[in-house]
Amino acid sequence: MSNIKKFEPYRDLFLLGIVSSIIGVFLWVLFYFNLISVYPIQSHSRTMIMGFLFSFVSGFLMTAVPRMTGTTSISSRHYLFTLIGHVSFLIVSLLGLTFLSQVLSIGLFLNLLLFFAKRKRAMKKTKLPSGFIFIPVGLGMGLFGQILILLAAELDLNTSTLGKLFLYEGFILNLIIGLGSRLIPILTRKINALSPMDIKGLSPRLLLMEALLFNGSFIVEAFYNSSLGVLIRSIVFVIILTKNFNFFDKIIQPSKLAIGLIVAQALIPLTYFLVGFFPEHRAHLIHIVYIGSIALLTFLVSVRVTLAHGTGAIDLERTSSSIVLIVIFMMTAVVLRVLAPIIYNHHFLLGTALAGTSFIGAASSWLLFLRPQLFRAPN
């Protein structure tokens, strides 16, 4: 691991993330067939957020941030420490050691925040590209959310709802806003896309307004009015799609990756709109964002990262049928997880198990598609 060019962080961490995602959804299949007795909602949530998503986030940021900022790559010692932390979290979570898994989760957030802060400090007075402020905000939201959840469990404080909103939604959606503002227009091949390294672009006032309204909506939802909070998020994300992601701009060259990204980002405001008007179905409807937006965006963005850093076969993102298969599997999982329980409530566990199976199909398609890039030495 001393040769960072050969062992780039995304390779191991993406693989760990994909394994975690398969384990996380397979718990529902095991429970449906009575192969495990413990209702897996907590272990599923922890494994998907910190095992799946956080592994991909760590792999992406630890690979991309040094390149985008012109700073040093992660050291082999720090890289090994990070891998041990992620694997340890997955093990203790699956063993049901809730307190220890939450402590490790806090450690993982601090580790990634330290990595980002060191690169920012190394830049000295050089400014970050516009939108990158959402990276520490997102990581901070996740860290604070995990702390609030831990305090609720250990000290019986009324912080669980806000903590879960921060960790389950605020953490990753802030990163999607920040990184997506630079990457999504490029990946969807929009006509006015800016380079990720360009510090110009979005208005600081616009970004500040988006950050305050979006993150403030979690407090509104937790302590004032849940429907109002999610409707604020829906409106803010319509602005983000229009201004940040260039959603309505012309596509220069259509690609299968771009189509999947367009679907995934459009589902975010749609989900919050539906949740705002049908709050009684929130537990089911929010999975449109979890599966159809957050998880699908994670799969698709990691496709570009892996192709670009691996064998360099970028054109596969435009032509590969594997990307179409990933999107189909994920949209099927959305329908099974969201609509089946609402329409056929007594078949909730069956719908969840089938959705998990479809998710595994998407994860397996991702792995088979990128196997040559992940297991060969990069260019």
C-alpha cells in the first residue's frame, strides 16, 4: 500500500462498500425466510449508511480531493488505518454491538474530516471550487447526527429524530449538493458544465441560501412541522437541480450514465414533495430517495470514478448495457420497497425482501461491470 498510484483508496473502499450494501439488504431476505430472528431494521440502517455509503464517500474523497486540490495523496499508514476502521465497523454492526458501532462511526467521520481539513490547510490561501463547502457541512451533519443518536440512546435525550435526519439524509445529500454541483453537469454532459477544479461558478449567496434552507429544514421537520420541513427541502432541491446541476440545460452527447443520473436527481424533490403531502407513508416513500437517488447516484458516480482511474475506458459510460441494467434493478427495487407496502401492507416483508434481491442484482451488475477496472493496475 505504499504505492498510492497503484493502490488508490477508491479500489478497496468501493469493494468494501459494495459488499456492505449486499449484506445490508440481504438481512431482509434472511429475516423473511426466518433465517435470523432479530428484526434487522437497525443493523440494515447502520450497514447501509456507514458500511455502504460511507465507504464509497471515503473512497471517492480520498481519491479525488488530492487531485482536485493539488495536494498530497493519502499516506499508506492513514490508508491502512481507514481500511481497518471500516472493516471493524462492519463487523461490530453485524454482531449487534450498537454502542461500539456508533463510537466507530464517530471515529470514521472524524477521520475523513481530518483528511479533508489537512488538504484544505495545505492549499493555504487557495480557494476551494464553489460548492465544496458542502463537503465539511455534510460530514459535520453526519458526525453531529451520530452523536445525537448516541446521546438519545445513552442519556435518554430527545435528540433521536433530529440525529437520524442529519445522519440518514443530511450527511449524504449535502455531499451530493456540493460535489454534484461540479460533477453532475459534467457527467450528464451538459453544455455549460464547469471543470471540477474551476473555483468560479455558483454564486456564494446562492450556495449560502441553499445550505441554510436545506439544512434548516431538518430542524423544522424535527421540532415544528414535519410536512413543512420536507416541502422546504423539495423546493430547495428544485432550485439546486436548476441552478447547480444544470438539469434543464442541453445535453451535448447523450449517454446511458447521463440518463441514470437525470432520473436519480429528479427523484429527490419528487420524493420530498410526496412525503410532504402523504406523511403517513413517510417510512416507505423516503426509500425513493434512499434507493432511487442516493444509492443510484452512488453507483453511477462510482462508475465514472472507476473507469477514469482504472483502465481509462470512459466511453463505456456512454454505451454499456450494464449501466442500463443497474438502473432497471434499482428502479425495480424502488417500486417493490415503496409501492408494495403501501398498496399491500400485509405483504411488507415480502416486498422488502424482493426489493433487497433487486438491489443485490444492481450491486452484482455494478461489480461484474467494473471488475476489470477494479482488479487491474490503473493507468
